[in-house]
Amino acid sequence: MLKPILGTVLASVFLLGSTNFYQEKIADDKEWPEYLGGPDRNHYSSLTQINPENVKNLKVAWTYAMPDSGQTQVNPIIVDGILYGVTSTVQAFALDAFTGKQIWMFGDKSKNGSNTSRGLTYWSDGEDKRILHAMGSFLYALDAKTGKPITSFGDNGKIDLHTGLPEIAAKKYMVSNTPGTIYEDLIIMPLRLSEESDAAPGDLRAFNVRTGKLVWTFHTIPYPGEFGYETFPPDAYKNTYTGAANNWAGTAIDRARGILYVPTGSAGYDFYGGKRKGANLFANCLIALDAKTGKRIWHFQTMHHDMWDRDLPAPPNLITITKDGQRIDAVAQVSKQGYVFIFDRVTGKPVYPIREVTAPQAALPGEHPWPTQPVPTKPASFARQAYTLTENDISPYAPDRDSLKIKFKSYQKALFAPPTKEGTIILPGFDGGAEWGGAAADPDDGILYVNSNEMAWILTMKDTPKESELSNLSPGEKVYTTYCTTCHGPQRKGNAKSGYPSLIDIGSRRDRAFVNQLVTSGKGMMPGFPMLTADEKQALLAFLFGDEKVEAVSEVPATNKTILPYQSTGYNKFLDKNGLPAIAPPWGTLNAIDLNTGKYLWKIPFGETESLKAKGRPATGSENYGGPVVTASGLLFIAATKDGKFRVYDKKNGKLLWETMLPAAGFATPATYEVNGKQFVVIACGGTKLGTKKGNQYVAFALP
């Protein structure tokens, strides 16, 4: 059964799709009309006004202060001289793209800060112009001119993204971080779900842009009679103990051929798959679907039976390469593992061979690792792999280097080593390698540009508390232990160095209403828990705020999810005592890969560590979130780094041409466009992530 799991091909050729106003509109190279620049998701612009000779003259052209502050991952879109963006509390807005002056805003910051948005979707038939905006579990259709809901869409302007899912998923956590993809009158929506055993199913669905009605569904955990059904246990589709396998990162589309390219994530629970024995299609796959019908054309699974949270983290790039003198329309998918998987866009045939490498089988009792895993022969990984590390790779800057070496020896490091109670080094880490920022490419020259994290994490498993152990806890502590300890720890101390805050004395920092909303809806990396009963939520808040009255052992069950025998001890970075990475630099890189040959053109450290720079140390690279933009004039624009700088490189050789300090770190992908004869580059600066200061600005740069 391995062959169909690795990829099934329908060698069919699609006719050109019907042309409408929307497809004609995206051809305007002065605009940035879609997420990441266009349907190919190449972060590419043909603008040339800003070039390697004059880029040093860039100045701030305008700034826009949001009414809130915090992490902002938005790649704004620009259509008809209007910039459409989202605030840190997920309010949609429109600005004059030349001046930065606000035209309208939609949303309520007190209610809708439940997820971190990466942007909006624009659709038009020439007369009707709409913005599609996700807030929480709802998708809104707004008038692009006024920002007001279009009442003929769904229920008075919105639809519930649970629509079309089985009844069991009706109250499960669901938001959409990433803009949907347009095909004719359809919008296909990405979804972020829980990563536990209680996750909703990750079914991919297309809705009518005009009416909001559901048009088609693709089951990522197959139903009886569907292709791939035998790769899960027979009842997996019922969503009682596993779910997800969702597309959260967004999709790319070849509109001429009518093919949608869908990268998916792992099935829940992320780190233990004892109840989901099998290869688990269509989790961890790149899937080519007929955009009109949702029918599968071909697929390739990049990780079988995932136990490491190896979601495909970004939309693929649709490019044309030249291999052995032959032009190939290709699709290239970057991964958290640091691999680039490249396929013929129509047939799904790998452009370079992909080997099935034997994987270790010693695992936790009840776990069933897949015997092999795919590794591309070209290009080489753009990030280091845990199995290549030795003691010499412990950071020379770590003051506790000797003790780190002792820890290092105790961890599992083999390629595809299963999770264990002893601890396994995950490198590239849970956040890549590549992350949601994705890769940039000139669609015709075959060069891919990708920024990469090189942060090692430690995955350690433990026995899940038994019901007899939970029975001695107070009602609120029982709920906390079941849902919250993985990230915030049994003592509520959190893990600030890895990005998980302490909940001790939370009442001195946040009011009850805020925490109540957070528990329900989630925020940033934290999922929401809408499945909690009113009694469970009340008990949890009382426990967190220290005013829980306990007179007898509660019967509050805290069992709305299937309890698995093992759980992770949390998301823990491998750090030295100063909070810096425990492995040697580089801790972040920027890479240019020639996909025509599979060889690297250049690789450089990306970002700086200020504490080491002050001591005269060379550039170390840093953790980074957000992607690059490349232009026909030969430039690569990128923010993304923890050090808070916005940089421009020569895309031919990686030479730094210009940099400036942003008002807050720009953990987002920039956009570039031209209005009134002037080219702008704009970046959202929300900071907050990685312990950086909060910000609230969009900053646009231009030549004087």
C-alpha cells in the first residue's frame, strides 16, 4: 500500500478556466491584490523603481497607527489604490495606499482578538467588490468601498466556518489565520484547529463568494469508500478521538488549469498516534485538487504517521524551472524539516527523486511508527538536522556549556527518532525550518528564497494522569491539569523563554472577562476551548484567580476529549542559561536555491543577537517569522527577525544593501506596490513575539 500513499497521479490536462474580472485584475503588476502577491504565492513583484543603486535612499513615506497593539502577521493587499489590512485584534481596515489615511474599519477589538490574522481576500466581478475577512470562527463578506457587511452573504453578512462539518465538531475550536483563496465565485478557506485528540476534522471546504453557501468538501480524514480510507483506523472519520489534518497555512492556485494546491498539517494528537495507526492520509500532504469540484487529482505525503508536528507550514510556490533543457511548470513546497519538495504541477511527478528512508521503530508502547519517511535527494535541507549534531555543536557562547553537553548526550537525535520519555531533540524545531512566512520566487527563473529558523526544541513525553489521580483535585485544577499543563506547567509557572507565560497571579494583570474570552477563543499560539462546559470554565477561572471554593471533590469531568496514555511535557526550547540557543550559530539563515539544478546560490546568517554583537561577535542569525518579497529589479525585502530590523538584500548574491530599525519587530511579510507613479514597500510592525516590545504600526517606505 506504500505506493499510493506516496502519491497518486492523474495524468490529465485541464482546459483554461473562464476569464472574469478578478483574473484580469490580478495581472496588474502595480498592485499587490492577493495574499503573498498573487495566486502563485511567490511574494514577487515586477516593479523596478526601487533598485540596487537607489535602495539606500529609502525613507518612511507614511505610517498608520492601529487602535490596538500586539502581534501582527499581516501581509496587506493593495487594490485600486487602497490598502486592506488587519489589526492585532483582528479588525479589518482600508487605507489610502498613497497617504496611509484610514478610509474605514470593521470589527470590535474587545470581542474579536481571538486569533492572529495574516490578511484578507479581495474578490470582484467588476461591479461588486468584496473583502472576505475571518474573525474567530466566522467569515464575513464586506463591501470593499465601505467596510460594511454584505447582508445577502450567509447570515446577514457572515457564515460559520463549522458549516458542513459533522455535528460532533459543532462547538470545537476553529479559527482562520490565513486568507482564503479565490477561484471564480468560490473561496476556499484555511482553518486552524486544536492539535489535541479533540480537534475538529480538517475538511477543506469551498463557499460561494456571493451567497456564502457551501459548494464542495474534501475530507482530509477519508470516509468509507474514499481514497485513503484504509490509512486510518476504520472509525477515524467519526472524529471521536482524532481530527485536524487541516490546511491552516493557505493554498496556491493555478487558475488557468483550475488546480488548487493544498498543504496540510498533522492529525491530532500531534505527538502520539497510538489510536490513529496507519500512514494517515491526507495529513502532512501536498494535495492537488480540481478547484471547481474539490476532487483529488494527485497528492504526495511528506510525513507518514506524523509524531513530530511536521505540518506543511506555508503555501507552495508555483514556478517554472528548466531541468536538463526542459521547461517544467512546477510546484515547490517548503517544509518545517528544511526540505523542499518539488513536483510537476500537472502530474505530481517529483522533479528530483525522493527517497524513502528507513525510520527508527523503537517507540512508546502502543505507538506504531511508519517504517520509512520521505527525504528529497535535491536540494539539500536548508536547515541543520538533529542527527548531524555532535557535542562540538553546543554553543561556544553558552556559559553552561558543560552541563548542556551532559543534557545533549541524554537526548534522542536519530533522523525521525520517535518521541520518548527521555527526550528527543527536534531540529529543525517545531517552528521550522520554514514557517508560515514561506518562500519567495521569481516565477520564471526557478530561484527560491527562503528564510529558516535553526532553533532546537526538546520533545519529552510523560504518562497522562489517570482519572484516579485527577479525582483528588479541585474542579478547577482538574480542568487545568487536563487542558493547560502542557504549555503552562503543573505549577502555572509557564515557560517564558519558550514563549509560554506564567499564569501565577494572572488576576493582577488581566481581568476575568479577558481570561474568560481567552479560554473560549484562544489567542496567537494558544487554541481556544469552546468545548468546555459552563461549569468547567467557571471552575477553571476560579482556580486561576485563586477564589475557588471547594467543599467536596467535584464531579466536573474535564473529559471532553479522548484521554491518550501519553502527553508532551510542553514546548521547550533547547536554551543556555542566558536564554540563547544551546546549539552553535547560525540560529537563522536566508537561502537562495536554484531549483533548476537543486544547488544553493548562497546562504547567509539572517539576523543578529544584540547581546553578542555588543561583544564584537559575528552575526549569529536569529529566530524569524514572516517571509521575503523579491522584485524584478533584483531586490529581496524582508523584516521577520527578532532584532527588529527591516533589510534589503541583493537577490543575486545575498549582499546587504540597506537596513533600518523598525518601531517594533515586523513578524510579517511585506508588500510592494505602485500608486501615482511611486513604488512603496509596507510592513506591519506588531512586535510582541519572542519577547519583543509591542507595536501598533504599519510603516510604508518609498524613495524621496
